[in-house]
Amino acid sequence: MPLSKEKKAAYFVKLNRLLSEYSRVFVVTANHVGSNQLANIRVSLRGKAELLMGKNTMMRRGLKNFLEANPGHPIGSLMPYIVGNMGFVFTDNDMSEVRDLLVGNVTPAPAKVGVDAPVDVFVPPGPTGCDPGQTAFFQALSVATKIVKGQIEIVSEVHLLKAGDKVEPGHAALLQKLNILPFSYGLKIEVVYDDGSCFSPAVLDLSQEDIANKLCTAAKRFAAFSMAVGYPTMASIRYSVASAFAKVLAFSLATEVNVEQTQMWFDYLADPSAFAAAASAGAAAGGGAAAAAEVVEEEEEEAADMGSGGLFGDDDDDY
């Protein structure tokens, strides 16, 4: 039934308000989701997010009107996603929490004829409650059975449907006879919008530690690239300085030309026991000298390893 002009105007006002107030949006699809389930989802989101469904034409028109009033607004990147049975979930709260509320609100559903199976469907072995007169029905579906105590019993587990298979009338009838609800439906998150950026919902699974590790790996690889092409950057300067000092130290030790920066190594070669005694005394006084010796050792190792410098990460690093 077409909406009245008043309801359409109210819808556009609401959409404009939501687009103005919120900077985070989930684009969701609602295939096979009923009105009662949507009402329950709205209740669970109350105080945390707002769900807005509507016809694609109205959503496009409302978004277009908003962009005309706000030229260049990044929310326009959502326009290509207004396709099919979809809606918007607006929020300014923690996106991981709202995501969990959305994907956790699912309802078991029977297999309907013509629907693509979202998951594999298995029929367990055991009694079916069907009388022996229905044996032909199971045989037509290639389900091995036997008669036990006057009823049909499935001999072994049956892989009835694979994910992506279309549900045939026989499949639906069998699952209905066995009172099996194989599927579950809810809102599916297609894309996430956060203040101008659109990304996959899988990004929300990344922890702060995961992000920090990926940034460190990227910084090391960028530094390695900078050194390989001979272009100094903030990421590579510390490695370039360490590499240069390693060359100066090697030349100084080879030619016995002592400079202020290499004096420590000449003193060590001249009297290693003095360093051992100093380290023991420092350890007794609180470990200060030992800590300094560790720093020196780290600098030596880093200088010696500048052929690769660990810049490319471990062999098991993921790209």
C-alpha cells in the first residue's frame, strides 16, 4: 500500500535527522526477517542505536536531499549500497557492541522451497515417527531407513543440503516431517560507515593489539623499502644511522684510528676485565651498569644485522 504524502514527509525528516546526528552507520540486509523480529531488534537496540528500514527509492531520495543540503558530505559513499532488502543502523556508541546485538538477534526458521541454503543441513539418524507406509518418500530422497517397532528409522546421518543449494520440495517436506528448523535468519551487516570511511564488518574483530602489530609491521617494511631505494624517511633514519655507525666502527677497529664515538670498543679490547669488574660493581649497586651493557650489546647486534635489520619481519609475518 503506497505511503501517504504525510508519512513520506515524516520519513524524510527522520532520515535527515539521523544522517545529521550520527557519524556511524551499519548497512544491513533483512532477507527473511519478519516484522516481529525487526520489532525485537529495535527493542534490543534502544538507547544504543536506531534502525531505519524503507523502500530503496525513498532512501535514495532522502540521502540525495541530504547531500544537496550538505555538498561534499562523505555519507554519499553509502549510495551504492542501497540495493535490495536493506536498512541503516545509526549509532554513536561502541560499534563492536552494536554489531554483537545485531548479529546475535537471530530466529530459527524452516526450509522454504526455492530458498538457497545458507548453511549445510544434516538429518540425524534415529526414529522419525513416520509409519512404514511412507518408506517410498524417504527412498525418493536417497535416505537409508529401516523399520523399528512399527516406525521408520533413519540408519545414518544424511547430508541433505550443502550451503548454496536450492531447497527442493522434497527437502522441505522431509525437514517439516522431522520438525527440523535448519536455518536461522537475522540482520546481516554488509558494510560499516564510520565518519567518512566504509569498511568490512570483519575490521571490527581486530583488537588494539592486532592494529598495533600491523602498524609496526608496516613501519618496518616501509623503512626497508626506503633504505633499498636510498630515500631517507622518518621510519628508516634510525636504521640508516645505525648502519653508518657500524661502518665507522668497523673502519676504526680495522685501521686502529680511534675517534671519540669508538673509544668504548677500544677500551674493551684493551682490558675486557675492567668491563667485567664494572659490570659486577654496577649489579651490586642496583644493576645500572648491567643495563648499560645490555644497551651496548643491543646496539652492536642492531648494527651488525643491518644487512636486513629485521626490517622485513619474521618468516611467518602475514602480508
